[in-house]
Amino acid sequence: MKLFSLALSVLVAMPLTSAFAQQQSDEALDEFEVLTEQMREYQDAYERGDILSPLKVQQYDTDAKEVKPEEAFEDYKSAVTDRYYGYQLFIMVNKSVSSKSSKERDPNVLQPQTMYIFARKGDEIKLRGVLPVSTGKEPAPGKSDTHEGFMRVQSAQATYTSRKFGEAMPFSLWFESEYGTAIHQTLQTRCDQLIGRRASAGCIRLCPGDAEKVFRVVTSGDYPRSSAIVLLDKKTGVPVSRGLAKALTKASKDGYITPKVIRGFPVMVRVIDGNTPEKVQEMQMLLQNPSQGFQRYFKPIGSQVMQGLSI
């Protein structure tokens, strides 16, 4: 799409060389295979009767290293005190159901099955690209669905072949490795027939060309994988508290939390199902005034956290 190409051309700084692509592929495949193997071992143990509880999907990302304030104080501080918790690129996906395939997208109108890409400069966030997508079929809750929530790009693979379906998934940006869910390129025939409709097994599909552009932006070097970012709970967007294995972060007795900071791509993926007036309003706010809209998610953590840490 011309709109997307022009809007993001200033962000693309690094050519996709074969060496770079191979490095990205190797790193992502390693961590993806580790997560997958851990899940298999857990499930096998449950089926043998060695453990009592069935497989539970982790709510916390296990592929990123924690930034400990006692070891990297300045990096930790930069994420905790930053207006957007260290995140620099924001991908919003409206997974609302659409009855027909369509590749036409109006950046000024909220549309179903659409990806909106926002880039940050300082404290200002602006819309930079609009693309049609296909999300999960969702015949029933939890079946072939694209989970709603607050995720982040965990890893990037220029080349990958699905072991489950035996199909190529070029330019994969994994945002839920434990579910095997990624933003990736689909076949041209599927783009022509299905893009703009719920059609995948949970991944977010992009047309050929569009997927590569998004991949290049994320891996361009402007958003390094070593960035310090606050880890968010996937369901609520609330900062995960450091050292607490709970889905929801609770304030400490002193009235503030000590958030968990990790290293990773500073790229947040917000998936929204516009099935209620509140969700529609949320997406409209993000489109009409991105800076103000995203500030709803990132409540200031405050200097109390830094003062309260015992280093």
C-alpha cells in the first residue's frame, strides 16, 4: 500500500541482509524451541501422573532477561521513569469480525481486521501505517483465536516453517511464543481471498510486501532488542511486580509497586476486539489522539520506586 510505504519509509534504516536474517532466525528459533519443549515436558509429566495440575500457559514472558536495579541501575531507572515504560513502537490490531475480504484501508476510519502502527518521538506518538490483516477464526473461545491483550514483540525470524502446519511463515514477529503466535506473511492467494477476514489459526497474517516492511521496521536498529522495558501483564496491561508470581500487580504497603524490567524489543502489540462500545471508544481515542490515547495504559510509576529500592 502506498500509504504504508510512504509513512514508514523514514523508519527503515537497515537492509535485510542474509547474514542478519540468519542471525535473527537462529536467535528466535532457539528461544521458541526452548519454550515449546518446556510445554511438552510439562504436559507429558501431567499425563504420566507425575504432577497434579494440567498444563497452564504462562502469563509472563520467559524469553527475556530481567534488568535488576542492583546490577543495572540506570537501565532500570530509564524504563521505570519513562513516560511509556521504555516502549517506542506500538502496534494496535483491531480483530473485530468482518464478513468480507478487503485490502482497502482508510487511516481516518476505524475498520475491522486492521493493523495500525504508531511510532514515538519523545513523548509524542503518531500514526505511521495502516494495513489489512487476518486474525484467528475463533469458532469458539480459545480455539484458533488471536488473544486480546497487551503483548510485546518477543523475537523476530526472517524465515520460519511451521512444524504444526508445514507451511512457511516468512518475516515472523513472535508476540506469544508460548502459543506459537506471530505476525507474519501469508500466501498471495490467501491475501487475495481472505485478508480482511478472520481466517488464521491465531496468528496475524499480512500480505506479501507488507509483512517484510513491518519486519524491517521492527528490526531496523531503531528498536534494539536490548532495550530496557517494563514487563506488562498480558491481560490487563498493568506492570508486573518484580518478584511476585501473580497475574495482577498489587500496590505494596507503602502505596507503590516495584515493577519488573526486562530487555527486549521496545515494541508493544495491543490486540483489541471491538465488541463493545467501550472497546470502540478505546480504539477511536488511539486513532484520533495517539499520545493521549496511549497514555491511558502507561500510568506514571513515580520516583517513589527508585527511592524505595535498596541498592
